[in-house]
Amino acid sequence: MKNIPLERFFTKKGLLPTPTPPAVSCPAWEVRVPMLTNPIFVLDASLAFGAAWFFPSVLFAVLMDFAGFGREEILFVVSWVGVCVALLVGVCCFFILVRFGNGYYARYTLSAAGIACEIAHELPLSAPESKKGSFILSCRARRVSSGSISFVGTEKWATWDKIQRVKVLSTLRVVTLSDAFLPVFRIFCPDDATCDRVLEFCTAMLAQNARE
């Protein structure tokens, strides 16, 4: 089983449109992003698994109530949905820790066309970072050498017209790009300088889109 970061579900796949020259330089970097020790990842995962329990439970409850089942039968089915979701959470956590070492690797590229991210679940054995351990207790993204990610498991991107708000969590060095309601992209930065640069770039692109 592969664990896919949850931000994937808020992006579209495909080719980026032809970029136009940005007002500031385009940031690009590669990082290792922690998962179970990352509060942002845990928040997104909790919302996803909560939805996986809530919506089927409501559907079953409505259908069973319409069919004339009693409260006890409905609660039994709802509780079993919860048990199944809890088992799924346990399996996912096991694979995240054992198979992926509590992290994944991402290559971010920001341009005037949008935000692109390529994801791999491990580095080649020849990469220097592969010999330094998995940083199990890390809660913030860490930089890896440029070009270390040779195998890309997932590609995703979002264009600036999908973004309406930018929010930064400086303690975790995470920049969140959102539409009117939901996060569209989580950008994990390896250091404060990159975080400031990304925030400046995103703010400039939103201001440019607003003028257009």
C-alpha cells in the first residue's frame, strides 16, 4: 500500500500552461516531509478519515431509518463503519512508519504558471541523505540535495487562478494556498529563508492575478 499525501486530492494532473515572466525569481527545492510527526499532515489525515466515517455512517443511517430499522441496528452499523475506518488508520500508520520511515520526498517548483510538486517515497541508496537515517521524530521538512529525487511516484500541480488566499505557519515552515473554503496546496519549506521567499512569491502572484 502506498500513502499519498492528502494535498493530492485538491490538485489537478496535467501539463502546466506556458508560463509568463514572474515579478520575482521562481523558487525550487527538494525536501523530505515528515508525516505522522507533522501536525499539518495529521490534521489533514484526521479530516479525511473523519469524512470516511461520517458520510457513509449518515448514508447508512438514513437508508436504514427509511427501511424501518431500529436505533440499535443503526448504531451497530455506524459503529462497525467506525471500526473499519479505525483499522484502515492502523494499517496506514503501520506502512507510513515501517515502509516509508515516516516521510516522503518532494520537489517543489513555483512559477508564473502555477505550483508543481513531484513526490517520491524513497531516495536512491547513492544519495547522501539515504545514509543519515529517517529522522523519525522530525516535525518539519528538511532539505535534501538537489537532484536526489530520481524516481517520481506522484506528480501534481495547481494554477494560480485556483488560489485566493495564502497563509503561512512559520513555526512549521508551511505555506498553505487555499481557494474560498479549502486548502488547495501545502508547501513545505526546508528553512526560514525559503519560507519567506515562497510567501513573497505567492503574494506577488496573487496580486498580479487580482490586477488582471
